[in-house]
Amino acid sequence: MQESGIFETSDGSHSIFSTQYGVSYHSKYGAVQESRHVFLEAGLYPLFLSGAEEVAVLETGLGTGLNALLTGLEAAAQKRKVYYLGLEAYPIAPEQAKSLNYPAVLGESAAELFAAIHEMPWGKPSALSHYFTFEKQQARFEAFASAPKFDVIYFDAFAPNAQPELWGEEVLGRMYQALKPGGRLVTYCAKGAVKRCLKGLGFTIEALPGPPGKREMTRAVKPKL
């Protein structure tokens, strides 16, 4: 278990600082704000706007469970079915999860869903609501392999300077393989080396405005057949 500590970000929501990797799980400028901007607004919402009735999401870096929580709440609000698979090699401690303030920030309707995300067993999909089926796997990204079945990937690994092995051709190539044609990968990272790697794998790269504290973020789209 990696040693880490909870702190409050600028929008009042919590994040965790990892002393093992020397980075935080979310932006200090706002954890909820960053998650909504990078993963929902750039990744999930365009699929809903396109008319998709069912969406398959892969998250690499389940971490605090914030991205999953926001997605589950939005699936219910928009009445769109979402299957969500979260990968996490090093889960946070249950007592840490209980100390995070996301239910207080997002409203009490989030409390039950957030508890379920952390308390449900690993490796078994569960319908946490009529619109949200959630599964989590304790696995290293380097060992993950999937047929092309996901519409969007939330690539939320620790930054390249902390875990460079997760931002290279091996792992990103596995992400490319897991996406359906026309699917997209969204990430807060805008490093040139990462974008060049994604482009070399066959993605079309879009540089989008970043969340507070970041000038840019990246959306990478797998070409349609």
C-alpha cells in the first residue's frame, strides 16, 4: 500500500498526494473541476450528444473513484446506460476512501454510489443503478488486453515524469486496441512525446483547452473503419 495523504484542492474537493510517486491524484486547482473538464466534457458528453444510448468506458487509473462517481451520476441524470471498467494496480485504503469529501461536495445522492464503488468486490461487474454498470480490476496497465469494445478511455495514470512506463508505445498501444473504431482516449497530459506516440499508433490528435492550471489537454481519436 502506497503512503499518501488527503488534501483539499481549490474547488473544495479532496485529492490524495502520493509520497511514493511524488504527485497528486488530481489537480490542486480543483479535483472535481478537472475530472469534469477532462473526462466528462471532452470524453463522455460528445458520445451522449451523438445520440449513443449505451457507452462503454475504460478508466486506467481508478484512484479515488472520482471519475467513476461523476460518470455514474451523469449516466443517471442523462438516462443513458454506461458500462464502466476501472483498472487500478494499487487501490487506496478503504478508510481513505471514506474520508474523501466527494459526497459532501456533490450532494448526498452521491454518497451511496461512491460507497458502492469502493466496497464492491474486484473483478465482478455490478449494476449500481439502472443506468450504471461498474466493474473494477486490480491490474497493471501493462498486463491489460481487450478486444475493441470501448467507446472512450479515461487515461488517468500518474504523470509521465512519475510513471513514464505507462505513457509509452506498449501501454498506449493496448489502449488503441481496446477502443472501437471512432472511439477516443482523453487525458490531461499534453506532452509532445506522448502525443507523438499516440499519433504513431494511428490516433488522430486533438489539442483541447485544459482545465484550470493547464493550458492544454489531449483527445486522441481512433480512425473509423
